[in-house]
Amino acid sequence: MRIAGLGDVALHYRDEGDPDGPAVVFANSLGTDLRLWDDLVPLLVGGLRIIRYDKRGHGLSSCPAGPYSMGTLVRDAERLLDYLGVRDCVFVGLSIGGMIAQGLAVKRLDLVRAMVISNTAAKIGAKEVWAARMAAVREGGIEALADATMERWFSRPFRESPDCVLWRNMLTRQPAEGYLGCCAAISGTDFYTPTAGLTLPTLAIAGSEDGSTPPDLVRETAELVKGSRFHLVRGAGHLPCVEKPGEYAEVLNGFLKDIAHV
């Protein structure tokens, strides 16, 4: 376990694989930590430098007082990559991580040569929806919305498996302040215009059973980026890297090879 002290925040990260290899950076979803990618990482092609991190307010990273802005979350990722000496990475972001990917690509093309935007969008949900969710957490904690979140995150077969308990526990054990801070960041973000100006290689991934960012929403965002490609993981919800890690790895590995990152 490693911590990057970045002044106003300390980010927990893992830096694995070949330290001299081409970098792939992973940013996880709201309510999860870097273990989101545990089943995927061993399936990636060899020779990569694989970096994962917990965004502020999640996992083992520090939890500054909220609310957070998306600009702050993008700046955290930027500072972490500068801290680690990363350039020309492929940035893989899921849900809020995919929003961070878009913002970072707009801001720092020297850091990001390609992006994978998974189960995300340029804009996710209406402010009223996020306000209601945040009010529920303030009143009853993350536990108050845990069951509804599992329905959005996973297909029915996965929800009925013992493994679903692991993800419910991960969600409810995140700091409420960090969860609320990131909800505020998502609520205030609309990247339609900046994302439409991007031209870097882009892969968008969606899950057919995703109740948070449905496939059509993901596809709409992908179409903002000229030349992007889209892949639908059937039978998976909001976290296809958890439900279908083999298919997710196959698609990601293919993308890395096609853009000559490996």
C-alpha cells in the first residue's frame, strides 16, 4: 500500500507491473475503492505499468470536507500522475471515474493518449435526483440506499449470488462525507461541450443491465468523440469488470493493441 501526499489530500494507490512499461491508469466508481479492478488486472496483457487509486473520500485515501467539484477530482488525478512521473497513459475510468477521464483528457493531453470511458456519460442524472440521494444519505447514512444501489449496479443473477454481499459492504463502508462530496461533483458536471472537442482514441463500455448509466447514455457520450468505439457487455450491470472480467479484459486488451499501446 502506498500513499501520495498531495498537500490537501493523500491518495492511496497501487503501482504494479513493469515500472518501465506503458501505463494504464484506473479510476473507480462512486462508492467503490481500487479493489474494483482486482479480477481484471491479472487478465491484462503483460508488460504494462498498472496504476490504480482511491479518489478522495474513498477507500484508504484521506477524506477532506466536502462538497467536492469535478475540477478537484480531475486535479487530484493530474497531480497523482505527475507525482508518479506518468505520461501518455491510457486512462480507464468507470462511472465518476469516466467523468474524471474526460476532464483529464481535456486538460492534459500530455498525460492521456487514449481513454476508456466505462459505464459513464458526459452528464449523469439531474441535479434533483442527486439532491434527493444526498438527502437520504445525510438522514440514514449510505445504508439507506444500499439495496437500491445493488439493483442498479448488478444483474439479477449476480445480486442473488453470495458475492453481492462483498460489494454492498464495500459501498456502506465508504466515508459518508466522501460519498456525498463525490455526489456533489457528479451533480455539478456537464462535459458535453468539452468532451465533444476531444479527438483522442476512445473506447466506451456499457453494461446491458446498467441501471445507473444505461447503454444508450454511454453510447451518446461515445459519439461525442470522433472515431470512438463502443462495446456492450451483455448480462452485466454498472460494474461489468466485476460481473464479466474476462470479456472486459478481452475488449480492453484489444483496444490497447489496436492503438499500439502494447
